[in-house]
Amino acid sequence: MKKIITLIAAVAAMASASAQESTITLDINNPSNPASLEFGSDGIWTGTYNETDYTYLEFPPFAFSHLLGGEGSSWGGMYWDGFTISRNSGKSGWQGNMAGGGLDGADDPYLIGFWAEFSESADSHSTELIFDDGNNYRPQAVYVTNIATSYSAVTNGDSYARKFDREGDSFMLYAHGVAPSGEVRTASIELAGYHNGTFSALTDWTRWDLTSLGRVESIYFTMSSTDSGAYGMNTAAYFALAGMTVSNPKPTAIESIEATAPVVGVTYYNLQGVASAEPHNGLNIVVKTHSDGSRTTAKLLK
């Protein structure tokens, strides 16, 4: 009995220590790479098209990818992907977001993500977050909203995209957490949609719970839209991000023995979101459902 009581006390102590772990919040105002922030007249970071110095934008311990999908090329200052920084408080163009500024006010900087769908593969992710201190963390939450260009596309249509006015229309953002074991878990949030005859879209900073990702060593973001064609999404692949929080940088004894529950179901999704019990031709998102109700995802090219 004494041994059992001792074990319970030890478990309780470890749980208490874990609960007291401090939370780390992304602070875009204090970067380490670049060393300081400079913005142009449009409110966009002046290094956005820099091809050589900023593979990752670092706000310790957060490091966000920059110009990976375009193989490091801005094509003469005409292209960028991954993440850049904005303090644009307008609600137009790709430089501004529908909340009208940053999380803490009009001049507060925020991140703009642009997902380079054409370069996405199992080993390459244009919009990626890693941790520059070598630790792994438990994501808690992040705030997201629509970039004005994407919002305009789904509300009015543009040269490439159509207005969202069909039942089931959906514009989604996904966060894929990569565990130290290589397991991938996915969380999702709808940026815009048309359901039950009603259109809706994020126009304010919205808290997105990421606790379902568990412990991760990196996170990569992808997107989907029901308005897609042979060359991918027609909806502009932008999103705004700020205020990410993570916790618990070091594994506890309990967490080190976590195991994945048995798989009880597998579903294959193509890039248009069509589900099947068998793999589609081309790229598949494979969703495995486990006996404990959790889900893990992976990519499969057939």
C-alpha cells in the first residue's frame, strides 16, 4: 500500500509541476532575425523580398519560414511565400487584414502567411513553424483572421476566384503538428463558408485552440477551398496570425510514455476534400481515427 501511495504522490507532483509550466507568447515586436523591424509606406516589412538573409523569421523560440516554397527566389521582387510581417491597418489588398490591424491595436505587427500550394510535399512546407531553441512544445492557441484579398475573393469574387454562394462552400486553414516521433496531428479552422444558405467569414481576430496537436517539434500550415481547379485553389491562399502561445518545453516522465491508441478507421481525402475508403489518384490526406477518439494525419501520393 505504501508503494502505491508513494507512486500516486509522485504522479500528482509531476502533474502539478507540469501545470505550473510557464506559457510563452509570440512577440513579433522583439525579433532576433531580422535584428529589427523596418516597414515601408504600405506597412509591410521591408525585407519581404530579401532572398538571402531570412530563411526563417525568428521571435525566440518561434521561427517562421520565409521564401522556402519559391526555392528562395523572389523573382526580382515579384514573389514571396511563407510568412512576412505587416502592421498595415487597412482592410484592402494582401497587406491588410479584416480586423483592421494587429491583435493589440492598429499599429501592432502581425504575421501574414502565404501558402505556396504548388510546392507542398511530404518533405517541404512553405508555411512552417519550428523552434529555434531545439526544444519541443505543446501549442495552446493562436489568433487568426482573414487577409483582405482572400476575404474579397470569397465575398465578391475576383479574376481567379468566385464568390462563395454555393451550399457547402468552405475556405479552411489547417495546422499540422509534427510530434518528436514523426506522428502528425491536425487541427482546422474555417476562414469562410456558406452553410444553410448563409455566408460567414472571420473578420476579427479569432482564437484557435491548438491543444489537440499535443507535443510538437514543428507545425506546418496548409489551406483548402471548395473553389479549386486543375492547378489548385482559386481562392487567394493568405491568412493572418498573431498571439500564438505554447507551453511545457520539456517532456515530463508521464508524457514520455504516451502511446498512440490503435487505429479503428482510415479515410482518404483528395485536394477537393472528397472522402474515400480507398486512396485517390494523386495526393491524398490520410486521416486515421484511433480507439481513444483522437485522429492523426499523413500524406500519401498514389
